[in-house]
Amino acid sequence: MSYDLHAPYPAGRPRRLRRTDFLRRLVREHDLTVDDLIWPLFVIDGEKRREPVPSMPGVERFTIDELLHTVEEAVNLGIPVVSLFPNTPDEKRSADAAEAFNPDNLVCRAVRAIRQRFGDAIGVMTDVALDPYTSHGQDGLLGRNGEILNDETIAALVRQALNQAEAGCDILGPSDMMDGRVGAIRAALEEAGLQQVHIMAYTAKYASAFYGPFRDAVGSGARLTGDKRTYQMDPANAREALREAAMDIAEGADSIMVKPGMPYLDIVRLLKEHFTCPVFAYQVSGEYAMLKAACANGWLDEHKVVMESLLAFKRAGADGILTYYAADVARWLRGEQRADG
């Protein structure tokens, strides 16, 4: 990297560009807007219920009728996309994840309800992975000795993806990290006449310790057998993300994602510098929970640290961010206060 020559002090005074608000705004390199936000939402079965997620203060699980009120809030705030994650009832979880293929499962019913109520006023993203539906909590199907079966899982993921696409989702988010799943899903979408459905591949999804509260929210954490290190990426690796991205893009991904977010901003930057497709990042549940805990204790200013953290995503190169703070950030960008404050 080369740098322009600058006049030495005192002829050169960088603080001149920071002296006033209008100058700071004039030369600002990156901005965070509501258009950058995707709001992850959790869905539960039943009616007229909201359940708090204890490990994620301020986050709730919604029955579909309550979810529609929250999606209406997202529409009114100008948030472009909501991403849906189901907490499947225990009796509908199985080793073969059959509920993922049910056209009347929680996610498909939620997608249809959103589409019927709001049309194209907001985008709907769905998660393609088997862990919300398996009795063992893994993202794939189990073989002998607990091995995660790659190709057999791909066949299941294709069925799941088609099920969600036929329900009306706009974006599919394969988060399972099986080899070859993006290409298989893209081919199936083309064959089914669903070629307009966007694939946002979870390209660099690391085997991270930051996912615990999310697993609580979808009900997979307590039942997880083993770990996910044979398919999620090793946190020690960076260059491996380039290979994953190249494969996903070649197989038909429209955009790629890094997960978690802030601990992996170097990976966001790496992918942005090497590829021209949009790069997204997920501010995951553990990141959210840490900020919430520190702010609840009065150690940090929530508004300031959240906005700074999301701006860091943009500075690293993210084109968009999945964050549980989406609604709060949208309000703050409007100059409003939190809904509960």
C-alpha cells in the first residue's frame, strides 16, 4: 500500500479536518444507514405469545401473529430485510430433520404470512440448516460414530431450501457449511423456476464460542451432541476463507457472509479486497449479549458503543449487517429513543 505525501507540521494540521461538525461530515469515509441492516427474528408456535430470551435481554421469540406486528415495525423503520429463525417444538424434531421439509412448518407459515400482509414492502430471509429441526442439534445428518454426513445433508438442504423458496422467501441463507451446498441449491432453484431467489451464503462461518445465546433462542443448545468443528471453520484460519468464498461464488452465491462479526473483521476486509460480490457480516448473539451486559452495568454507553461497533463493520468493508440491534439503530438514526426508554 502506498500513501500520499503530506506536509509536515505545522503546515500540515490533520485536526483542521476535524474542527467542526460540517467538516467531519464532509470528509467522512464511511456511513451507517438503515439500508445496511438485517433484523434477525425468532419464531415460535402458538398464538399471541412473546417469550423473552434470557441470555439476550431485549430479544424475544414471537408467535406468527405477534411477529407480524414486529415486521410492521421494521417496515415503518425502513429496515430492508428480516431474517427468520424458528424454535421448533420438541415433538417435531427428529434425527432426519423431517420438519424442515414440511410446507406448513413455522418458517414457511411465517414467510407466507409476511408476504400476504406486506407484499414486497420488506425482504424476507430464511436460514438453511438442519439444527432447528434435528433432535441432536447438529446442522447436518448424523452417520456412524456421530460423523456429519456431507452429501446426504446436501440433499436434505436442497429440500429445505426449495420448501422455503416456494413459501415466498427472497433470500436463502445456507448456514450449514457443508461442501457443495450452494451449487446444489442454486441448481435446484433453477430447475424449479425459482431463479430469482437470492442466495446469501454463510461463507466464512467459524466454529465460534459466540453462538451460545442464539442456540438458546432456537432451542438447539441443550440438545447439541458433540461440536461443529468438522464443518464450521477453525478460528485460527484466514486464508481458508478465500477458498470458501471462491467456491460459493462459483457455485452461484449472490452474496457472502462472515460470522461472527467483530472478532472477524479481518476476514470481512480480506473477502472485500478479493471479491466483487457483496459481503455481509453477522453481529452474533454473543456479541449482542456482551454489549447488553456491559451497558446494563453502566460500564458502557449503549447507543455510542453499538453505533461504533456497527460502523466498524462498514469500515472493514461490510455491505450489510445482521444485528439484533437493528430496530434500535434504525430509531437512533432517526434521532429517536429506544422503544422501552
